Amino acid sequence: MAVARRTAKSVWDRFSASDPGLLRLMAGLRTVGAILLALAVLAVVGTSVTHLVAGAMTAMVATFAIQEKEVRGQAITLALGLPVALAAISLGALLNSRVIAGDIFFVMLIFGAVYSRRFGDRGTALGLIGFQVYFVSLFVSASVPALPELFLTLTIAFACSAVARFALVPETPERTLTRLREAFRARLAQLVAHQIELLDADAGDVDAVLVDLRRSTARLHEAALMIQGRLEEGTRDASAAALLQRRVADAEIAAERLGVLLLNARSAERVETLTLHLPNASAAMPARARIAQDAGSALRRDLRALLLLVVRLVPDDRGTALPHVRNRLLGYREEQGLPQGSPAVQDCFRAVGEAARAILGLRLAVDASQDEEDEEYDTPEAARSREEFEAEEISISGEAAAAAEEEPTGLRRPTTRAAVQVSVGSALAIVGGEFLSTQRWYWAVLTCWVVFLNTASTGEILVKGYRRLVGTVLGVVAGVALAGAVGNHTWIAFALVLLCVFGMFFTAPLSYALMSFFVTAMLGLLYTLLNTYSLDVLVLRVEETALGAACGIIAAVLVLPVRTSHRTDEELGTVLARLRDVVSAAVAQLSGGPAVDLVDLARDLDTALDDLRSSTKPLTHPIAPLRARRQNARYVVALLETCAYHARSLAATAELVPSSKSVAADARLALAGRRITHNIDLIAAHVRDEEPDGEIELGASIASMLDSGRHEVLRTGSVAFRVLRHLQRLDEGIVGLARPLGVPLAAREEKAAGTRSVG
């Protein structure tokens, strides 16, 4: 039984790690629950199959359109959505027989639905409900005599959506945050497990382990960002949100740093230090090798102990041995009981101690009362860590008012530009769709609408249209098979529709092509229910999809276009500005300057970097024709990710200066950081097409730039050495970034310059 429980827990950890916060699972279950409940109620009422389809589609729209985090806001938007839906279905029925008037209104509705995105989540939801319900009226061929029954159907669908949202699968910010914390714990455990695998892997298996290590590191970062996005609504006050944000960032950085140091140690000591754990090793090995073997065995033991701390991070999961294990690991931060070994291996032990401290801080932030009973076991090192956390918590100030950024106006506003583009593309899709089919032209309009959602450049629209077409073609094949298997069995068809709906919402954040596949397969089943299914209809679906995607691309290229290279350069400029903010503030604090909220600055850097990754996807997609642009974009993003890691690590170290007894400010570091910020400024100016004032500064290493006492600084302890190492890597990364962007370098480096744009 115990083995079964452990296996089930391991499987669940893997699943929750793949779906942080179970957000996709909950979205799929909530939508399916709303549809199922609506079908049950409508079946009891005795409506026709056509109205069953209309009710199911409306329940789906009413559920997925609302994305607000607060329960009260969700209820208000849902209440406002019902009259919007009734108005849309009424206009659809009235204009169904008036072709020109109906087409003109449809274009106006599309413009309004997209433009309403400027009013936030509520505006986006109401616009989406209006558009989709009007589409439902076209799909079921709504007529004026059928309006009373359709009104009842829509009202029941909205009521069932409310029941599913607030009763069957309730979603509150607090519950979401709790599940996200559990996902962070599961992903942190996965990362530590992969780090243990890296230590134990044979030479031929290292590459495969490194792939897993990079993937688990990226997933941990994703979970951290998602937690930060839910903090304000899911915590009791701003101070609690800031505290949890800082603890999550500390744990992420500590785990990431540990992985880097383990990789360095394996690279430097892979034969002498880390592979001597193999059985049947010679008993007569030299003393140095024996010490290396002991250090390697101790490192494996401590990594497994660290994994135990992560797995037992849940507050209710207690154990008297855990405090003793944690105290031993915390001692490594103070050089207490540090095993003998090479400098690279000893750095790993220090990193294990830092990770144990971060886990302690995370546990205290989640529920400090549950950890009070462990205080009686505290060693002096553990007590000092608690004092540091208490000092940090006291130093967290109230929520600062965010500076309002200047927002574009007129046609430069993204929502206005997108509304104009979608309207023009939809008008083209209506005209072209009428030529393909006078009955189902709206599929082209729907595709044109969808490819513009959550896109900001022509390249993104092109990639999205391509993925939708691929998913639609595959969905047609599945639709043919499912429709043939279902035949006239209505409720079997509805059951398969529910499976397709769940698949659609569960895979939407992962793959747009998969989502399109499930949508098209579902439509094949719905056509079967409406007795309008045929192979010609599904082929027409592919043709209309291709037409709609083409119209969307034409509108994006010709009407107020936003070139992909222009967008990537804008995002690149933002990343550089955020990187400079983090580096300059961290170096200033490490040099004795005033304390600032470095966690907020680091989060802004991570958000900007994620936006840059998203904007470069069209350049790095396999269908992108220019291979050199793909390689250039990937290289630039990889360099920025490396720089962001070292900047976050600097910020985490600088955060310790005001409260820690082991981390002291050093005024000489200001000189070391000056060259880095100067080079970042030059690159940012070049990206903005401004004339750079000077060249990228090259020269001696960061450590040698300090006025005096270089050896003293490097001997002051692991913290000083770590700061210099991060600064050195940042300096190298920024100089490396200048080359592919074509920023002028020193005379001996000018030949290495390339082109300016990311793309």
C-alpha cells in the first residue's frame, strides 16, 4: 500500500509539474462541466437537437470567455454577458435573410469585439461573447420565430456556466495560488532529481540528462512567473505578496545556481572527483583521489537530502529528522563541516547550503506557524538564517504605486490597429467565403478572427494561420472517422464532443495546431448531430480555413502592418532596459548604496524576456525561410537568457546586504559594474536606431579592474567570489551580444560585427 501511495504521489507530481497550478485541467473540466450540465437541463426541458447544439456552444463560450481572477468580477461579467448574448442571437436571427446588412453588421461587430480588448478582461470577454454567439446564430441558422426558445436555451446555458464556475469547479485566486505553489514544489523536486542524475550519469548519458535539466529549469521558471502573476489576488495583502515573491525568486535562483555549479564541477572534475563512486574502485587509490571520492559521495548524499527537503516542503508533512538534515546543509553557508575537495566541488556544497536556506525561507513564507516547532532544533547557522528572513520581512515596504507608462493613442494603439486589421481581413473573408459557399462562408471569418487573437506582428499571424490550417486538415481526417463511427447515435456524439472540448482547452496553451485539430473534429460531430454532415462539408471547412488565414495575412501585411523585426527590436530594447535596471541597482546595493526592491526589477526583466521569446517565435519557426535569421535570433535570445540568470543571481546576493552578517558591501564593485551598464546603454541605443556615443569597452577581466586588493577580494569568501564571477559572465555576455547586433567594438574586434536586428 505504501509503495502504491508513493507511486501515485510521484505520478501526480509529474502531472502537476506539466500543468502548473492545474490551470489547463481546471479550464477543461469547468468547460466540459458547463456543457454537460446545459445538455442535461435542455434534454429535460425537451428542446430539439439544434437547440442542444446552440446551448452547448453557448455554455462553452460563456465559460472560456471570462478570464478575470476575482470571483466577484467573474460574476459581474457573466451577468453582463447574458444580455450581450441575447442581443447577438436576436440580431443574427433578424439579419439572417438580409445578406448585405448582415455582412456589414458582422464586420462592425468584429471591429467592436476586438476594440473592446482595450477595456481589460471584462471588455475582452463581452466582445468575445458577442462575436461567438452571433457565430452560433449563423451555425444553427437562427430565425425570428425560434427566438423565444433560443432565449431560453441561452439563459439555461449561462446559468449552467455559472453553476460550473462557482459550484462544480470553483476557481478562486487563493486556490489557484495554492496549486501553483504545489506545482512549484513539484518542479523544484524534478530539477533537483535531474541534478542528481547529472552527477551520476555516465559520459554517454550526459547529453540526455542535460536536455532534461534544461527542460526542468525552464519549467521551474515558468511556474515562478505564473505564481508572481497571481500573487496580488491570492494573498492577504501586498506585504505577503512581496514576501512570497521574494522567497520564490530565491528558491528558483538557488536551484538554478546549483545546477550550473554541478555542471561546472562535473566538467572540471569528471574523472578524478565525481566518477570515483563506481563500485570496485581500487582500495589503494592515492590520498587525493580518496578525498575526491569522499567528497563525491558526500555531495550525492547532500543532494538527496536536499531533494527530501523539497519533497517534504508541504507544511502538513512533518518529520523530526528534517530539521537536523536542514541544519547540516545550512552549515555549508558558514563553511561549517564543509567536506574536503576541489574548489569546484566545494562551491557545489555551498550552493546546496544556499538552496536549503531558500527552501527554509519558502516554507516560512507559506506558513510560518507550521515551522515554529522546528526552532528548538536550530543550530546557530539555522538561527542566523531565521534572523535574516525576519530582517528581510521587516524591510519589505508597502506596495509602491506603479509609474504609469505613456500609452499610445489613435491608430498606434494595439487594440485599435488590430480592430482595423481584423475588420478589413474579415470583409475580405466574407467576400471570398461567399464565393466558396453561400451557406458556410462564416468559417473563413472565424479563422481570420482567431489568427489575430494574441498576436502582435505579421510573422506571428503567419505562423498562427499555418498552424490552424495544419490542425484543421488533420481534424478533418479525424472528423470523417468519428462521424462514420457515431452514425445516428446522438448521445455518443455529444460524449465525443465533450472529449474534444476538453482536449481543445487542455492543449490550447501547448499547441495551437492541436487545439485546431480538436475544434475541427468537434465540428464534424456537430454537423453529424445537425444532419448536415458530409465529406464535402469538411473539405469546405479546410478551404474556408485556408481562405480566412490568407485574408488575415493580407490584412496584416497591407493594413497598418507591424513588421516582425520591428516588434522584436522593440522587445529587445525593453529587455536591455530592464537588464540595465537590475544590474545597476544590484551593483549599487552591493557597493553600499541604498536598498531598492530588486525582486520587482528582476521580475520585470523575466517578463520582458518572455515577451521577447514570444516575439521571436516567427523567426525561429521551422517554416521561416531564412536560416541565418533563425540562428541569429536564437543566439541573441540565448545570450540574453544567460545574462538574465547572472543578473538575477546578482540581485539575489544584493538583497542579502542590508540584513545579512555574512554579505558585506564593497565600494570597489561600483567600478566593476560601470563598464557593463555602459555597454548595455550602447547596445540599447543601437537597437533604437540612435547614434551610439562610443564603442563597446573591452579589456581586462572584471576582477583586475578593481583598484587594489584583488587577491584579498577573491579570498574574502564564496559570496565575494560569486559576485565577481556573475559580473564577469555578464560582461562577457554583453560583449558577445554586441557582435550579432552589429554594435561597434574596439578596433581589434570590429571584424566580428554582424547585422543589427534580431531578425
